[in-house]
Amino acid sequence: MAQRPIWRGHLRLALVSCPIALYSANHDRGSLHFNLINPKTGNRIKMVTQDAETGDPLSRGDLVKGYEYKKDGYLIVSDEDFDTARIESSSTVKIEKFVDANSIDPIYYDASYYLAPDGDSGEDVYVVLRDAIASTGKIALSRVVIARREHPIAIMPMGKGLVAHTLHEERDLNDFAGLFDHLPSAKPDPDMIQLATQLIDRQTGKYDPADIEDRYETRLRAVIEAKLKGEGIEAEEAAEPDRGNVVDLMAALRKSLGQTGNDDATPAPKPAASKSPAPKAKAKPAADQPEKAPPKKTSAASRPAARRRA
């Protein structure tokens, strides 16, 4: 079934414009939904819309929107009032400025929409704007009104088309300063950084959408299917880290490198040279006593004991 646009209007850059339509980039994938049930009867609970003071039941078609301007004081806002507040972005996506693609922190991104040409008449203008934006590596900033609320958006090329991401305003984000103020300002041990970098390199691969599958929902579906069949399913025990345990970070990093199962891994960095004097050479054994072979050296990351402890 063809998608229905949630918004129609025009994309405009200076005096150049073309008709466009916005389509939701995501959909409900049939995720699990639950109803509230009365356990005594097994019946579903019905939520009734009623007047908070009189208790009279009401249908949703009888309701209007109201703004609480004081405690328990509401001003009725009609559809005509909303139409009076219409602004340019209600029908036109006007590109206001361009910014570098890496200048917007991902925390500002919200919902995503496909921004497609609406009809054949403006396709040539659409394609020119798409390729021009792609050639510069920039992101176009604009605004659009969706569900009677204006949203700032970032427009960027995606494949043969354009995608628009709504953006959070600064006031929408919680202040994070207090969460990180207690962190030490001193830089970590370079050897630990090197070990952690090796671990990152060893676990680096190409992004696959399957990497972000909701495993909890998959597991929950299996539980529901088993219960419908009258069967049971064993719960998986999640290993919780001991928050009170003092960890030797260097040892933990080395063990982590050993757990990746990569035999040709780069060995762990050598410890700093000791300033103590070199040991004296041992005397050669007597001629009738065979000389013992020196023990074979192994790196810290490949010692069997280290693997057993992991």
C-alpha cells in the first residue's frame, strides 16, 4: 500500500522552489502491545472519557482544546484560532542557511521524514537542489509545521532523494554538566589507552541494521508463544557486574583482548624499563651437567593462565 504524506507544501531556496511532500521514515513494525485486564474476570478494562467535575461521560467528538492560563482556569482555543496562528512554514519549507554536516551533534536529532517531490512538475528543481547540497557536503536548515507545531529540520541527501530530520531545541535537552563534573581532569595512562584502542580496532566492522534488533522483544515473543502452547521457557540469567569490586583496569583490558579470539592480535605494550641494575650473568654449568633450556617467553595477552582467568 502506498504511503500517504503527512504534509504537503513547497521547498524553497531563494527564488527557486518545487512542490514536495513529507512521508514518515519509520512505521509501527507490529511491536507487542498490551491491554489492561481485570484478573478476576479476564475482561479488558475500558477507559471512559468523562467530565472531571460532574462525572458525565463524553464522546471525543464533543471535546475541544483548552489552554490553562491559571489554576483550573481554561481558555478555549478553536480551529479558527489555530488557523490565525499559521506562519510561512505551514506551507513552505524555506531553506534558511547551510551548515557543515558534522556541526550538529547527534543528540539534537529527533524524528526522520522522507522529503520527496510532489508530482512531476518540480522534479528537475528537486534533483538540482539534491545534487547541489550533496556536492558541498552541507546540511540545509529549515522549519516545518507538523501537527500544528513548528519544528526545526535538517535536510540532507540520502540516496536519490532527501531526508529531513526534526531537531530538538536547546531548551528541550536536559543539562548534562552536573553528570560529568566529578570526572578527573588528569589524562589516563597511555598504555591503557593503547590497549583500549586495540580492543576497539579488533571489534570494528561494518554497520548492519541487524545489529540493533530489539532482542528483548524477540525473547518476549518467544515467551508468549510458549505460554500460548502451554509450555514453559527458562529465563536467561543476566550477569550483573559487581559495582563494589575494585578492578585492575590494565589486567581487565589485557584479558578482554585475549577474549576476542584473534590469534594474530597485536601484543600488549611492554612495561616501562626498570631502573634497577641488570642481574649478573650466571656461571656456566659444569661440563658433566647439561644446561637447562631457557623458558619460552609469551606475551601477557597470550598466556594460558590469562585465558583461564578470563
